Amino acid sequence: MNSPGQLFESSPLLNWLPDETFFSWVSRNHRLWGHDADWRTSQLLFGSRQAGIHHDLPNGLGIFSERTANQLGTAEAIARERTLLRYYGRFLSPGDEQEAVLALSGNSVAHLKFRLGLLTSRFRAHHPLKACTACMAMDVQEHGWAYWHLQHQYPGVWWCNTHGIPLRESLLKSTGVDRFLWHLPCLDSLRELPSEISHPTEAMLTSLSSLAKTAIELVAGTRPCELEPDYLYRAYRAELTQRGWVTEGGSLRLSIIAANFLEYARQTRLIPELGAFPATIQESMAQIGRLLRPMRSGAHPLRHILIIDWLFGDADSLLRLYRALPRDLAPAADDTKSENACMNEGDKFAELSVKLIQLMKTEGKSARATAQQLGVDTATVMVWAAKCGIKVSRRPKILKEEIRALLIASLRGGMDKAEAAKTYGISIVTVTQVLRSEIGLHEAWKQCRQGHEREKARKGWRVLMAEHGNIGIKLLRSLNPAVYAWLYRNDRPWLQQNLPIRGVSNPSVGGARIDWDQRDIALSGAVEAAALAISSTNGRSAIQLWQLYQQVPELKAKLSVLDRLPLTQRVIERALNRRSAKSQADDLLT
């Protein structure tokens, strides 16, 4: 691999701007370099076409730091200071926070949001990109760029206190549209806000401003892993007691608390991200009971921030009380155990990293020699070296007979050519030569690849059926047209046996009662308005389902329960049926 100096001789690296996200920094470099395709920037910075593309919690930071020689900081520093881990990390245990750093430094963040509790929190987990139009203008004047501010991306922050205006939400990335795109904020891609938000009442303005201020100050005023659930709960109880909302026996005066919380929540729930907050006194009583019980782990930070803003009004008031609590109170036993274990692991790595740097960087020892001296595996040393920003040199490989035999076996198993070249340290040209020179290998490779594609497509269709099998074939195929098209062309008999069964609906799920009729009326109206707006710009072009949930983000989460939302389903079907005669003729399986 080229050295960082060689990689960026003709592609200079920009410096960080104040409060800039990692995604924004890469997007600015992409714009500066003038690449004609987004993947070229990804390939240059991450060594892969699709690495690092997540705007909130990106992967590949370890490779990025290695390729840039830590000029922008180590992988750990970038993860903790330039991604949304800065927000979530304040509420994590040391072990969970370190695991998140390792995930961001590694090749995949596939399950990170689940481990952080975002997918089960009832808040939106897709983190829409947000920007203040006044900040954009000021940034262009002061820095020459409009860019994404990290503080604006925090969940719960929808108001710019610097300029006193609401933030706007991007139509891209978080909706799944152009998810591999590097881009900077511009007015054309920012959603026009509903009038009740863009022209808020005095009470709503105060609530949004206070919530944003509390979130930003709480993150800025604390260290990673400082906010422990046990002690936060004790701080909440102390404030409730101070207000007289706890009886002498220690019980919550739930009716008073719920009424007060409902009044607070009413001012914020117009924001889609906060729409799960209560709209009635019954909902408030049900939710407040869950919010004010001890939250050992897994609670979304936004729940804490909302309670803090509601009870204390600002972060400083909470932190003064929180830090004054006596620490001799025993937390949950499993929390103590996990934190001690994680601290021991951190101390161990800190000690070994000093020796590792001495051996590899100062003395020039190989990874294998260093591993033998430290008493660990070579693979472990290579991982630690990457974390410490040390490039590990690899011996050039020659296509010997044993390597050729392994390569042929891998190709017979359908291994991708680029992956094979990387695995065996040879060029793709060499892989292609072997593929075409070995009798029967190319045909076997193609058949195996076809089998992999078939299984991948079938798996994708099964996932759609499991999650949205009740919405009908027209809507189902529009969720993943590529999978449907592949199966229709290459595996039609299987597809015909795995179509949705008409009239089958999902069983009802336990939990809080939901007024589905009111939700259906509201959502169908929003979808109808979005469809009319899209039609006015699309002309005669067909409306795609992704265009609808790009305009109405909450629609995507409701696709699996459309059987409970008949008005919305009819509006969607009507919108998607505004298509050409040719596309209607192609609809062969309906």
C-alpha cells in the first residue's frame, strides 16, 4: 500500500472545522478533490468503496487513521469526538463504550445501533442530518463552506440557540435515499418544516430551545461513561422529593407528576422524533411510570435528557446534584462487575500498547516477533498495532503451488475475485488468469456465484415477507425492486411460491393502546399531500415508494402494520398506480 504521503500528494487533507462531524469532513474533501463518483473518495480514504459512509456512526475509522497517518486524530479520538458516539458515550458503561469504539474502528457497525438500544427505544434510530440555514450562511462567510455541525445532529436538538430558528432536516442519507453519498448541507436538500414548527408558539419555542440547550450542555459538561443510570435515577428521585411529588412512604404522586409531564411533552411532540411522547393523561401516566423507575441500562439518552430538561431546566442543575450524591451507595452488582472488568481491560491494553510501540516502532520488530515477546497471537498484535496507528508491513506473496491450490478451492466456493486477490496477496489480473486457465473452474465459479446471488435474493425477500408480508405484492416489491427483479428473472418458480397470502395480518402486539384510526387519518393525509407534491415535480414519471417515505419519514416504520392503516394503504396504492401503461403491463404477478 502507498504511504500516506504518497496517497495524498495530489489530494491534500483539510483541517477540522469547529464542531464538525466526521461525515462532513469527508464530504468537504470529496468536494475539494472533485471526484466524479462518491466511491472514489471512499476507496482513497478507507480502502473500500462502501466503508465509512454512515453519517452518524461510521465504520472503518481504523483504516482511515492508518491511511491518513493520524493527521486528523486516532480512530478512538475521531469516534469519541466527531461522531454521535460523543452523545451516546456519556451514558454507556466503560465496556459498552469501548465496544462501540472498536466497532467504529473496525469493518462493520451492523449491530451497533441494536447494542446501543436505539432500535427498541421507540425513538427514531436513523438520525436525520440537520442544519441551521443561518449557520450555513455564517459558515460560508467565515470558513468558505457550509458544513454539518455535530451538536445539531444530537437527538432532541431541533433548535439553533445561536440564531433562534429551528433546524431543517435533510431529505438524503437517513431515509435510505443516496445512502452512499458524500454531501454537504444545501437548501435544495433540506426539508421545508411544517408551519407549526417553523413558526412556533412562544411556549413551543421555549421548550425546543431549552431541550436543545440541555442536550448540548450535558454532552459538553461530562466525560465519556460519566452518567451512570443508578445515580441519575437517584438524582431524579431527589428532585421529585424536593417538589413534594413523593409521599412519605416513598411512592410517586403519579397523577400530579403525569399531568405536569403531559404539559411539558405537549410542546415538543410535534417534532417527529419526539412523537412517541404522550398526548393524553392516560398515556402520560403509563409512560411516566416507566421513565421514573430505575433504568439499569439500555435506556435511550434522549429519555434522560427529556427528564433532565423537564425536572431541572438545564444540565448544570442536574450535574451539581448528580456529582454531590455520595458514591458509597452500592450500584447494581452486575454493573460494578462489568465496569471493573472493562477498566482492567483498558489498563491492560494501555500497558501493552506502550511495549508494542517500543518493539515495533522504535526497535522495528515484526508483528510475529512482537507477538512472541508479548505472549499473544500475531493477529492480536496486528489489531493493536492498527489501533496505535502503526502500519504493519506484509511480506509479498508469490503464487506458489500451495497458494494456487487454496486459491482454486476458494474460487470453486464462489469467492469474489477482489476478495480472493486481497486474501492471497495477488492482483485481480492473476486471479482472473487462474480462473480462466484451470479447466472447468470458471464455469464452477459462475454457478457458485449464481447460487450465492440466489440465496442472497431469497433471504432479502424472506426478510421483506417477515416484516411487511401483509401489505400486498405491489407495495412489497416496491420496497426492494432489485431483489424482486432478480428473483422474477432468475428464480421465478420459487418467487411464485413465496408471494404474500391475501388477507393475512400480523397478530396484535401487547403494550400500550394505540388509537389506530387517528393515526391512520393523520398519516394518510400526510402521504396524500406528499404524493401530490411529488406528482407536481415528477410530471408523467411514476411515483416510487421511497419518494413517499423520503417526504414522510414516519411512513417507513409503519409499512409493517399497514393492515391497521387502511386509509394510508389505499393512498399509497393510488399514488403508486399513477404510472405508464407500459409499467402496468409489466406488473405480471399482481
